[in-house]
Amino acid sequence: WTKPEPAKLHQAILFVAYTFLKLNKNPVEGFSAGLIDDNDLYRWEVLIIGPPDTLYEGGVFKAHLTFPKDYPLRPPKMKFITEIWHPNVDKNGDVCISILHEPGEDKYGYEKPEERWLPIHTVETIMISVISMLADPNGDSPANVDAAKEWREDRHGEFKRKVARCVRKSQETAFE
């Protein structure tokens, strides 16, 4: 990794600032965003509302988006702060979906380059992908193997119970 030159750094901060202002002027249904610290545009807190007609409905899940200094050339990282039981979220809360993977070829051959991060992606496209992931997990490439196994084998039993517990907990802690 090489340190971005000041012009690129300036470009990234303007891009992040523009994205933040645009999002707050025209909110997207299903989530909201704010800064974790008013002095750091690179770290956002997002609230994701569990999508209707899914096991996550009624949940209010808090996550952090951390933008790299060379955004939008590289993707932000996303981590759920609220506990969530999902095949594509690891036990630390890190979100594992194609759109957030570094651009280019997948060394494991699972993803096409166009499924991975591209600079044309926006916070909106990321959040729409995350909301879609909640509605329809990808069991083929799990970040949480235990959740994926339960989702495949006992979706309406143990998996559903664990998700319901996370939804209840998320409602209790959403506005702390």
C-alpha cells in the first residue's frame, strides 16, 4: 500500500462529504446514516431497518462504515455493531458480500470482477445490497458457517429463533 498523494486524499474527502450530504438530503428507505465523530468523515454509523417480510423485520441494526483514504477506488469496510445472526456476517460483525470485496480478480474464482467493488458503487448501492443480503442470504459463500448451516438445515427452527433474539435485542439497544 502506498500513501495516497495529497490531491487524491483531498478528492476522497470531498467525495465522501458529497456522498454524506447527498444521502442526508435524499434519504433511501431502509437505512439512515450519520457520522460516528463529527470530525471524521471517513467513519459513519448506519442504522439498517430489517426488511419487511423477512426474519429480520422490525430489527434496527447498527453498523459502521469505514472509508479508505483512496475511496472510491477501494471499497469501505462494513461491520455490524448490533449482534446479528446471518450467514454473510461473521461472528465479529464484518459484512462479507461481493460488492465490498477489493476490485479485480477473485483469487478463489468465486466472483466475477464485475460483482466486486467498482468505483461507480455508492453508499446507496452498498446499503441496497446489504438489505437484499438480509432478505436473501448467500449460503454458498458464508462468513458465518454455523449460521449458514442452520439457515440451510433448520431455517424455520433454530436459525429463526436466533434471528428473532437478535431482532429483539436490536430494538432494545437501537437508540443507546
